Amino acid sequence: MRKLAVLSIMMWIGGFFWLLCTCRVVLVAQQEEKKGGEEKEITVEDAEKEAAKAKGEGEYTKEEYEEFQKSLNNPDLKARADGLIQFFKAHPKSKLGEYGMTVVPTILPQLYEQKNMNALGSVAESLLELKPDDLAALGYAVEAFYAEKDYTKATKYGELLYGKKPTVQIAQLLAQSFDQLKNEPKFAVYAEKCTSELPSKEAFYYSVKLAHYYVTARKDIPKSAAHFQKALSAYGEEVPPGYNATSWGQEKAFAYSIIGRNDFDRKQYGAAVAAYNNSLKLFRQNDEAFYYLGMSYWGANDTFSALKSFAKGYSLNKPYSKMCRERMEILYKGLHNGSLEGLDSVVRAAAAEMK
């Protein structure tokens, strides 16, 4: 059953093709910028006017002015931004450098509109070296590097942006990026934020993947069960996108078995019986489920049903079969004054039901 985790992950990833269309992280930064609101947007023409004014006041040399103008009027947007940034680094006290740095942020949305993500990421990253708290540059950097599948940089800038402006959209992008990097603990951090904020159907694939992560990597049955409950409540009998009837049945069988184990561990035997029976309706070859179903019936004082469950698990001849046999003999002896006479007929009857 654990192999189903691989299937779930593949389908979960497939469900994220919509992310680039709907998760516009950059809008967060743009909206933040607009709060300042009433300042006039700086254009190339504005910068040229200010530069000419400063030139008349003798604030820089002719060579500096020519170097600045060459960068400012470069028709290639990336080259223009790179040139202005380099000019600022070379002449940090120059008024021209200051004017140039007011132009660079206006280049980012132009590159974004052109869908030139490679250039966008490069320019945004260069700008962040000088202005690390620039929200707009962070937003553009995150989305550009995500689009370019540079998940290391996408998470680097994404976490910085999330720290300043936490939204579920940024959490989604970070969860997906950390998943691509095979960083399960970090994936879990941001996927948890998604499941707590998104509607159950939108959070479905996070819930499924988190459920598998907690049971496989963390051995945390309660958390796994909680996420499987969320996943089941999202779709129930309806087949989720990315699944077919068979694969969804397999996923549900595994989910119910984890939920059953959580109920058993909490000594909620009636709930455990219901969960394990739901699991076995979908996958009857689960020896572990039969073992814990028997233990749950036993805990609920239904010894007849417990015996049948142990016998069925034993008939499968799988890893839990030995434990089923041991428990079955203990229970049978307790009911028959220490004798095992007649137990074989119980085993044969159970085996016949399993055919």
C-alpha cells in the first residue's frame, strides 16, 4: 500500500500546472508599492531631464554623463538595467546613479509583460543586491526563478517575501518549489499553511501528500490521519482530478487504514472498526488491516468478529499473518478453556470467505 504514495505524488504534481496561471506572486509586491500611491512614476524621460538639470549645475563630468546616457538609452531592457546598476556601483555618490536607480524598477514590469523570465530574474536579483527590502523586486524574482525552474533561488527569495508579506499564494509556490527540491520538511511547513487557508478541494493535493509524508517519513499517525480526513472530506465518492476510479479506491483504502490505526491507538475501537472495514471493502488483501481490525473488535469485546478477522488475516500468508495466528490462538484458548480444538474449522471458513 505504501507504493501508493508515489502515485499520489505524481498526481499531486500534475495538479499544479494551473499554478503559474493563477498564483501571481508579483501582484503582492505591486499592490504593496501602490500604497505609497501618489508619487509620480519615474520614466526614462524624467531621468533624462533630471540628468540634464544636474549637468548644468556641474554635478558630474562629461564622461560620466555620456556613460550614463549610453545605458539609459539602450533599447535592450536587460542591458539598460544592467548598465544603470553598474553605473550606480561605479559612481555611488553621483546624482546620475540615483536617477538611474529610479528607472531600474520600471524595467521589471516591462520584462514581466514580455515574459522574459530569464532577464527578469537576473535584473531583479541585481536590484535586490542593492535594495534587499524591495518587495516588488522580491516578487518578480520569485516568479521569474520559479518559471525558469530554478527552485533554489525561487525558495531563497520566496521565503524572504513570505516573511515580509505572508500570503497563501506565496506559500503555494514555496511548497511546490521545495517539493521539486525534494526538501520534504520545508515542503511540509508551507503545505500546512495551504491546507489551513484553502478550501478543502483546493487543498486536496497538499492534504494527500502531507498525509503520506507524515506516515512514511515522520511515523506520525495522528497527523497523517488528520490530513487523510481532509482529503476524504474534499471528494468522498467523487473521483478527484488526476485519479481514476481504481487509483482513487486504492488511495481511499490506504487513507482509511491510517485513520483506523489512529482510532485504535486512541482506544476508539468502534471508530477503528468502521475505518478498517471501509479500507478492506476497497482492498481485501491488506493483512495489517485485518490484524488491527481483529484487535479493534477485541477491544470492543466483539470476540467472534475478532476471531474471524484474525483468521482472514492469517489466510493471506503475509507479514502480519503470524501475528494474526498468535492473537487468534490466544483469543480462542481464552474462549475454550485453553483448547485449540475446532480452531481449524474457523480458519477454513475464513479462508473460504476470502476467495
